Amino acid sequence: MRYYVTADVHGYYSILRQALVASGFWGDEEPHKLIILGDLFDRGTEACQMQDFVLELMEKDQVILIKGNHEDLFEALVTEDHGQPLSHHVHNGTYDTALQLTGYDSAMAGIRRFDFADAAERTPYYKTIIPSMLDYYETARYVFVHGWIPCIYERGQYSFISDWRNADANEWSNARWTNGMDAAQTCLEEKTILCGHWHASYGHAKYEQKGSEFGPDADFSPFHGSGIIALDACTAYSGKINVIVLED
């Protein structure tokens, strides 16, 4: 099977489509699937187009979806906070995604907050896409996650958990916020882990001394380290989405 892998597309449908065209996704006549390593929305303005695209791929069985921390944020906005635009929902873009997907404007969403939350709960994103998402996907040589596999973080240090596959829901939720490039330094997993969540320029700057994180010399291309490939291109800043192609 050939896998096209991307991460943190954040509602930038046009940029994702360009990246997939450049990688040869649609012209590939061999069996292939797209793997998206979480965070489908919450930055760009094309949430509806992205939702339709993902649903189309799901219908064709051409996509594997990994759950990201922004999917957790959307669930919290709908079920725990009942549509209330708390500061973290606004600043992370979750509230804006809910407005895009429901068709509400912010004034009406504020006046009819519970109706707004109900409408967000009825979106295909909430009803169909998020429930189909996995904590991780595994092949013979690779593990695909959002932030990282569950591990222990104490006093600024990461410790590997050999039984990470049996982690509970809370441990996976925490793992979705982990900086995989730092956690990889003490990871003993034999397979290469592909992750998103944290901008790849961090790894290039810190571990390769190659450019800065966000300056004009920043490198947002995939970061390849020992046991890790990090893919988040920080699209809102760089205007790019990374797609790599794997055979496994």
C-alpha cells in the first residue's frame, strides 16, 4: 500500500489540494490512501470545502484519519461549553470553524448559543468525521499519530512507555499536545513515528541548527530525525502543507 501522509491541514483546503496534486495523489493508479495526522480545521477559511473533501475520501475508503488536539477542542466547544466562545476556543480558531460549518454569524451564535451548539453537533465533522478518527494507525514499519505516542513527562524530561498501545483515553488526549521532536529524543519505539502538531521548523532549528523557527530562514519542510518524521508546516504562517509518500 502506498500512503500519502500529511498533518495539521487546519482548514486550508486549497493549499492541501495543491500539495496533493504536486505529490501525485490523484494520478496514482496503484492502491493508495491519504493519512491526515489530525487538526483538520481551526486556522483557514475553507472549513466547508475541507469537510466535503474528507467526506468524499471516506466514502471512497481513501483516507485514514488520526485525531488531533483540535478535534478534542471542537468536541469540548460543543458538548462541555455548549457553544460558548471561551478564550481558548476563539484563539485556537475552534469557534470560527463552528461558525463556518454551521453558517451562523457570531452575533446570532451569541444570541442563540444553545441552538448554535446543537447545529455544531449536527455537522458531519462532529457526527461522522470525528468518530471515525483513530488515536494511532500502525503499519509494518511506521506509527502514525498527531502529537506523539503516550509517554511520561516530568521535570522537563520525556520517558518512554513500552505499553503505550494500551494507553487510556486521557493519556491519548495528553499525547496529542506533545512536542514529538523533543519526546523522540528518549523514545525506544522500534518503528518510525510520523507526527504533526508542532511546527517542523522547531526540529530543524533545535536539533539540526538549521535556520530559526519563524524567521526568514525558517525551514518548514518535514523534519527527519532518529525514529521520527514531523510534518506540521505551520500552514497559517508558512502558506505550505507537507505531503510525503511512503510504501508499506
